[in-house]
Amino acid sequence: MSDCGVCIHADYERADIFEVKEVKCRKDRHCCECGKVIPAKTPHEQIDMLFDGKWWHYHTCDICAEIAGAFMCDGRVPKSLWEGMHDVINALTTSCFDRLKTPQAKAELQRRWQEWKFDN
């Protein structure tokens, strides 16, 4: 597998506690990255973090979680995936899609890549 060399870097303070787990919630949630509804009882990623004495909880759909895991090289920062991806979009090549495992994640990244590429 060739590496495309694209990484989303974030300048941030590390949380005191940062936990990622797979959950199924009793009610609908919204993905903190793309904003799409995560239907109740659907497995998805939950990030719990303690920062400056306050707990924060973020829910991420599986597609955004996979893309974030593949391209956020300095660790995850909730609510920053697509803004960060927009910053590196011009460096993306077709080999970057090899980092993703599922067809759904590849399709979403390709959709956004084409959207940004042809809008500019």
C-alpha cells in the first residue's frame, strides 16, 4: 500500500482524559463531524474527554470516525475533521483512498474531494 503523505495536523492542548468507545445510544444523536443523524441503537464512536475540569461528549458516525482515524495523524480532535481535510484537500491523491477500509468511507471522501476540487 502506498502512502499519500496527507495528514491533518491540529494545534491543541491535550485533554486530561480522552476515551474512545463504541456505543449504541437509546436516542438519535448527531455526528459531531458531518452533522448527520446517527439513529438510535446504531453502533458508533463516542469520545469522552475531560478538559479543564469539564467533561465533553462527542458522537461520531462510523464513516467520519474511519476517515478521521486515517488522516488525523496527531490524534483525534472532535469537530475538526472536515475543516482540517479542507486544508489539505489539494494534496489528496487517489492513493490516499487506500488508507480507508470500507466502501462507504471511500465514497464519502471521494464525494467531498470532488465537490471541493470542482468548486474551486
